[in-house]
Amino acid sequence: MKELLETGVHFGHRTRKWNPKMARYIFTERKGIHIIDLEQTVEMFKRAYYTVRDCVANGGEILFIGTKKQVQATIVEEAQRCGAHYINRRWLGGTLTNFATIRQSIEQMKKLEGQIEDGTVDHLPNKEASRLRRDLAKLQRNLDGLRFMERKPDLMYVIDPDVEAIAVHEANIEKIPIIAIVDTNCDPDPIDFLIPGNDDAIKATKLITARIADAVIEGREGRQDEPQSATTTQPPEEGEAEATDLEAETIEDDAASGESAEKAEIETEPSEPVEKPEPLTGTAEDASEEDVPDSDENAPAEAAQKTDTRSDASNLE
């Protein structure tokens, strides 16, 4: 509200030039000039701001229009800052209703620019080269802001719909929503999202246009965040899915085994204390003597028998 007051958005036209349909948005009259109700302006601007943001976030495109001399620089600056299409010199009849022809003119403009860049025009006769340059300058003056527009816009932002009456009429025919700064001398009926305010002051129009451009930038940032969030929620590949399944199974098995072990410990836990077994008598040496087999003691006798049999065999020989 403070910024609107400082920039003079509340100043309307003279009382003798007013449009009676704007009476609901007029707060009072002072020195022959209507004063616009800024409370309604703020509320209606919020609605327009959120509309622009949501439209751009859903992939829509917006067209900035303002051909009055005091707003031409503002339209170019803010539209280029937010990456929107714009028209600031002249509205060509049929820009929306005959967009195919306008698209051909845009392609012709790009073709002439390419011929000048690669030096093709320099090899032509001087008269023909000057004619092509003159045609290119005319196309750039009227269509430079539409060079990247491949289809009709989804939303239009207009400064002073009374001056841009043809653009508003074509948008109504094509059923394209219109956001406009509407002064007290304008007709608000053709406008879908009107912003009551001063459409002649440079500071006032710059303030509102800059906020609309901020809405476009905010919508574009939201549209860029969607693919990142989508990539984070993409399903894993086959190998990753198998690995995650195996990990899940092992976790489930470990959990089941842990639960069964706990149950077994609970079931086998005696209700009364168990007596400890008495320690075994004897020493480790006794145990080792008992465990050793008798094969070592009989080994020398068996070796003597074998030598006796060998000696008897030699005697016989």
C-alpha cells in the first residue's frame, strides 16, 4: 500500500473523462480528479499475481503489451528480465486471430538476420540490399518481442486497455485471459483480471509491471523444481531393485530370528534357580593318562617280533 501511494497509483483521470462502470473502484474525488480505492487494488492485484504464477508454473506463456511512449521501455525491460514475450511498438492486426501469418513474418525476419550475418546481403546490388535492411528494421520494430513465441499465449498483460482495444478484442475472440491496469476512463468489462490504477504515470506502471514479472519468475522457478522432484521419486533400476529386495528380506529374516530367539529365551527361562553341576574330580594329567591308548607301549614288542621273523627267513635261505 505504501509503494502504491508513493508511486501515485491512486490517481485517476479527470472527473469529466471517467467511465461510469469504474464507479465501484473510485474512493473519492479531489480537485476534479478521481481517487482510486487502493484497498480494492491490492486485493485484485494479489489475485492477478497468483494467476500469473500458477499459469507459468503449469507451462503457460504470457504476453506483455504496452505501446504508449511512457511504458515502452518498462515493457521491454521487465519482459526481457522474466523471459516473456512482449509488444511495445505497435499491435499488428491479426496477431492472435491470424497467428499463422504473423509466424511467417517472424520466420522471414530470422531469415533476413541470417543473411546479413553471413554476408549474403553484401553481395547483392546496393538498392536491393538497402531494401532488405529496411524491411528487416520494420520487422524487428514490430515483431522483435515475438521471435520466440511458437504458439498463442495463455495469458496477456495489458497497460491501458483503452489504447490497446484491438489487442483486447482479439484476446476476447481467442478466449485468452487478460490482466490489465485499468484507469477510471477505461471499460472494465472485457478484462478478466483488472488492476484499478493509474496507467499513465511511469513509476506506477513500472511498479505493477515489475511485480507481474516477479510472478512470472516465481512460476518458472516452480516449473524447474518439478523435474528434480520427479527424478528423486523415480523407481530404482532392476539391479538396484533386486539389491533392495534382498536387503529387505535379510532385514526381515534377522528381525524374525531375533524375535524367535527372544521367544525361546523367554520360554526356556526356568521359574526356579537351577543348581550348578559339581566339578569333576581329578587333574588334567590323570585325564590325559586315561585317554592315551596302549598302542605306544606294545610298539617295541611288535618291532622285535618282526625282526625275529626276518632273521629266521634268512637262516632258512
